[in-house]
Amino acid sequence: MAAYADESVRRGPEGLYYVIGAAVVITDDEDEARDLVRKLLLPGQQFIHWRDESNKRRAKIVSALSELDLFVIASYCYPIAQSREESARQRCLEGLAGALHTEGINEVVIEGRDPIQDRNDSMTLTTARLYELSPNLHFRHARKTSDPLLWLADVVAAVVGLHVNEQAPHYLATLSPTFLTLTRILL
């Protein structure tokens, strides 16, 4: 069982919310989940990205994804200044690694960014292993286009972000994950 992770950044009254959300498909067949997510693509669309979707389409996507048996794990920092986004990301990754370990999940696929940022993530997660936050964690970065479960992670991160900053908590209620773990991280 693997977790698929992505980030979401939202503006709140006192600063930014930085969220790292991970989706774990609980069923034995991740390929069935991938097929369900692929069916949500519009003609010509290469992947699902929350910020590019209309509100009507977002509601349809979340409703369709609610059919999946999901475990959602997320860490978030709030409030943060825009200049602290990378620090918030690394702290949220530490929190995510610890939560994954607690839940017995030892593999995470993270949507890749650029090589320097991915190296920062790798150093953070390697340190988490060394300090036993998540001693058996295996991780890798992947391009969004490589796996539909990363599109699911994008939706999960956005939905959690909207929930924690109270902009649209109904999306998380609609998604209705089987298990939900949210951790607020302080900088």
C-alpha cells in the first residue's frame, strides 16, 4: 500500500495555509482506482489539476472519487508568510512521514517539482528515516503525468486545504474518506 502526495497552498486572513495531502487507496487494486480517476478526464485533458477545474467540475470529481475507499493523511502549516513556503513544505513532509509511519504505510510517491526542490524533499525524508520518525519509509518523486493517483493526491490536498481554512469544507464531507488524519504543524 502506497501513499500518493501533493501540496496545496491557500490564502487565509493571517497568511498562507501550506498543505501536504496524501491519498492511500485501501483496496487491493490500485489499478481500478487509476481507471476511475482516468475516466474523469475531459477529451484532450492530460491530467486533473484542481486549480484548472470549474466549481461544477470540482463537485463532480469529488463525488466520483467518493466511491474510492480512501485513507487521507495530511499535514498543514498556518499561518505562514509566502517567504516561508519551502520551510513549511519540509515541516509538513516531516509530519506526513511520521503520520504514515504511525499508520503502517512505508511508501510514498510525491509529485515532483524541480530537481533542487526534490532534493530538499529527499533530504527531509532521509532525515526523518534517520531520526526514526519513519524508519522504513521508501519515497520517490514522480511527474504528475506518470500516475493518475497523483491527480487524486492533488484533489485530496486541495480539498483538505479548503477544509482547514474553512473556505469550502463541504468538499471533504463529500469525499468522505474512510480514515482521515490531519496534523497542524507549527513553524
